[in-house]
Amino acid sequence: MARVCAVCGKSTQVGNSVTHRGKAKYLGGVGTKVTGITRRQFRPNLQRVRVTTPNGANKTLRVCTQCLRSGAVTKRIRNAPFRLPPEVAAEAARAGAGKK
């Protein structure tokens, strides 16, 4: 479905857009007046994210930013970080220990 978070199910909500005119009383005016009330939609901030599912597959989901920030989804790892082969790493450690 469109405009729905795949994790928490957050979707579009409706509300009012209120338009005002006039100068506030505390600023020396006669007060603000409501000149119009129209319906509007509050849409969730959805991002298309590649996510690693629990079975290990990568999938593209539309997820709201609150789910991303809270850690409700795990983003896929593009590449594993560079690591030296074990024998080279052991030799480098021995060489570093000999200097001290």
C-alpha cells in the first residue's frame, strides 16, 4: 500500500489547515481572526530503504523515519569492512610489539 510504513503501519492522517489574519493583541493589534478552515493531510515521512530481513534476505521497504531512528529495522550492509588476512595481521602485530 502507498504511504504506509511497512514496520509500524503509520499512514496518512487528516486534519484542518487554519488561516489567520490580523495583528495579535499583545503586539498592539485588535487580535487575530480565523479567516478559513480547510481540510488537509498529514503524511508520514517515508523513506525507501534496503533492509536485511531476519532470514538474511535484502528487501526494499518504505519505512517512516521514526522506525529508522529507533532501530526497528536493520539496514543492509553494503560491503564488509576491509580486514587483513590472519597471517598478515599476526605478523604486523609481532612487528609492532617488537618496536616498543
